[in-house]
Amino acid sequence: MAINPYNRGPLRTLSVLVLLIVGLYGLLGAVSTWGTASRAPKLGLDLSGGTELILTPKLVGKQVINQGQVTKAVDIIRARVNGSGITEAEVSTQGVGDIVVSLPGTPDAATVASLQKSSQLRMRAVLVTGSAAPTPVPTSTGAPTSTPTAPATSTPKATGTTTTAPKSGFPPALSAATKAPTATATPAPPATSPSAAPKPAAKPTNASDPAWVTPQLEAQFVALNCASPKSVEAIVDDPVKPMVTCSSDGTEKFILGPAEVQGAEIASASSDVQQSTGGSTGVNEVVLNFNSAGTASFCNVTSRLVSLPSPRNQFGIVLDNQVISAPVAEAALCAGTASITGNFTAASAKALADQLQYGALPMSFALQTANQISPTLGGDQLSRGLLAGGIGLLLVVAYSLFQYRALGFVTISSLLIAALITYGLVTLFSWSQGFRLTMAGVTGLIVSIGIVADSFILYFERVRDEVRDGRALRAAVETGWGRARRTILISDGVNFLAAAVLYALAASSVRGFAFTLMLTTIVDIVVVMLFTHPLLSILATTKFFGQGHKWSGLDPERLGAKNVTYAGRGRVTIAARRAAAEGNQS
């Protein structure tokens, strides 16, 4: 059976819509089967409950906190857990300095850990690297019981030119760099002799100068045991001084120069999968974009490190007192961007990017308690909300069938298509953006039923106006669409703008309503353009609708057009003639 030539365009438009729906649910099925997504929208605190975390500040020595620091911490934590405004997490204070974080569902360990850390990031030049274990004490004969071993890392480390380790167990590379060469070998002094430690020859000239390494730093480096949590917690990160610290995986330890790039100089941070010329490498990375000050600082650091020997050509990226990465500077990087790679999963890379994006906390926190909390509204409230939505939908259906008869089925099918797309998008946003459906969001979905139906009614009434003017249905559908489309776009544009302003200015509890309103407004435009209009164009070529059956909803007689007066090219309608005659008489 040949396809009506007038239907080819509408059928192509409908096929685009089918491909979009298949692609949407194909993606949802893939991420739910092989990923971490679910096949139903996630619910918020008020409908499903969640977990309440109470965080207590970790104070060092005589450190005290003030209300300003607590307020700043609340703002940063709220941004971390609810940066998009649609995860529906709640953050408040309790007592003097405790912070209460209520999260929907059960948060994973990475999320809980990200809330406790201050996420203070600094970049420092590497001076010395070594094994993470404490260096063994030399024997009374002057020979050490063991020598430091190179850590398991892909970054090359200098081993020096001497064949015996210093009595202090300090890395030979630094000894070679800080001691003047001698013509003949001399016996090593006892371990207790001060001469065993390298002496700074002069005041350091830059952050990579080995002169920063003092006997005290050497002693800290030798004694540091990265396998001991207490030793790691005792590390002090003073940005204007060198520091001894461990790698985050506990396999390596470092002496680092003073901080040269601060976390406050990061303009934005995002997580992604690292790309190469051959495509994706599968390595998760955190991409940093610096502000003008950070760009200049990072350019100066990498320009200096390029010409230095290993390991001083590395810079340590220090987060919360530990080195998360120590890349080699292979070229001067002055473009204002940097990439952090390591043993990241997609979730941990995103968590780190969020921490850097929203800034460092004024202090770290310890998890005091973690309790499950019940829904504030409960399942009966959700059932009532869904019932209200169902009643509203039935009323719209009843009105459409009463007012438009068979044409009302176009409204019903358009609402079903809109519901299908909205459900898929809400479920997908629950996985990708952490969207949680709350009672406010459910309210937004219910309100959208009227907004979506309003577009269909506007279109149908424009078509019926054209039929009243004496046009044949096929011409009335196209002319009515041309006039209704602009009004529909303006109306939906106003709705979207109002929802966007509400989303930007309202509290998080109202943002769910604004988000669903914006989402359904976009869905309305897609459905009316890709489904309602092409479907009505196809129906106009059928005998039932095209000839104006009395149950079609487009009966010219019922609409007040006494005759179908359109006679073809170059002919005016009787309705137009009648209007002109009436104008002349007046």
C-alpha cells in the first residue's frame, strides 16, 4: 500500500520521536543493567527517609571555632551534597559546632568521607621521595640493617651516585645534592653525630631548593610511618613551610617545599574520563581550571621544574595533608588547566571534583553518629499526591472527550507520550544528577498536566477557527499550526522562565517543584511538535476527520461553518466574501 504523499513529512517527524524515546529508554536500560542506575525515580527524604550524619569538628591543640566558621562549613557542605539543588539533602547546625547532615537513602563510604574532610588542596615542589616505612636504625658497626627501597611507581626516582646509604638512612639523591664531593672516601660518623644530616648551604632561593631540608625535616622523614594512622593525622600542613607527608595510598613518603599553588586559586573542577588521540583511555581524572593568579603560579612552577633532576622535577598535589598525585613536569603548563589522575573510580573522581569546586572547609570533621531516619511524610502522602494527579488527569480526559469528541483521543495519546518521556527523564536524572523526587516535585508533575493540555487545546481551537472560516481540514491544520505554534512557544517560554527564576532563588525544598516544572515545559514543546501536530496532519487525510464526521470534533456544521467554501488556488472562500460584504454594508 502506497503512502499518501501528504503523510510522508509527518511520518518522518513521528519516526524522530520514536527514535528519541527508544534512545532514552535504551540508555536507561543500559545504565540500570550494567551500571548503578535504577529503573524507577529515587525518592527524597520526605517520602522515603534516609540517613542522618552528625559531624563534630576536629580541633588540634588549643584551636577554637567561631560561629562564622561553622556557618561557612554549613554552606560548603550543603553545596557538596546538594550543589544542583535537586538531591534534597538537608544541612543544619546542632549545639556549639556540630553539623547535622540528612541525606536521602544510604550514602556510600566515599560520600561520608568527603563530608568529613576539609579538602584543602595545595601544590608543592617535591624535594625527596622514599619508601613509606620508617627507615631502620643503623647498627653499632655503622652499617645500616637495610636501605630504603624505591616505591612501586611509574615515576622515575633518582638513586644518586653513592653506593652506600648514609648512616641516617636519608635518600642518597639528596645527600649527593647537598654535600660537596670529596676526593677520597672517609669513614661515616656514628648515627648520633650531627654531621650525618645534610646541612643547608644557604638560604633557599625557591621552593625546589634542597636547602629547605633541615636536620629536623630529615629526622621527621626517617621516622614517619605512613602505615600508622596516628602518624598521618599528626602531619601539619603549613603553606609557608616545607612539610613531610605520605601518599594517599600509603606506599610513599615525601619532603615537599612550601606551597606554591593554593586551592583557592582553582576556578572550577570537574571529573571525566581521560581522552587521548586514540579515544578514551578509561582512566578517571579530575580536571582543574585555575583563575588568573593560579594560572600564573602554576606556569611558574612547571617552568622551573622542567629542568630539574628527578625527583625534584615532580610537584606534589596535597589534599588534606596527603599527596594524592605527584606528576612529573614534562613541559611548562601555562594554559590555566591541570589534570589529576590516580586510583580514581568515577564516583571518587566526582566526589573530589565537588570538594574542590565548592571550596575547602575551615576544619576537618569526625563522624559522631550515623542514624537511619524515617520519612517525614510517609507513603500515604505520596499515595494521596498520586491520587490527586490521577483525578486531575481523568478530568482533563473527560473534558477533552466531551469538548473535542474523537479529537480528544489525540489529547489523551499526547499526554501519555509526555508522561512516558517525563518518567524516563526523571529516572535518568536520578542516576546522573542525583535528582530525588519529593512531594514538591510530585506537585510540579501534577501542575504540568494542565500546562501540557493547554498547548493541545490552543492548537485545536486554532484549527477549529480555520474550519469555521471555511477552510478544508487539511489546510486548516497547517494554517492553524502556523498561528498556534508561536503562541505555544511564547506561553511555554514564560512558564520556563518563571520556573528557572524560582529554581535559582528558592530554597532546596522548593527547587524540586521548579525543576520538574522546567522539565515538563520542555517535554511539552517536544511532544506538541513531534507528536501532536504530525498526528493531526495524518488524521486530516482520513475520511473520518477529513470529511468532518459529526463525532470527529471537527464537523463544520457543528462549528458554525455552513459550507466548506475553499475552492482551490486563486479562489476566495465564501466566508471571506461574506465578511467583505458585511464590511461594505457597514
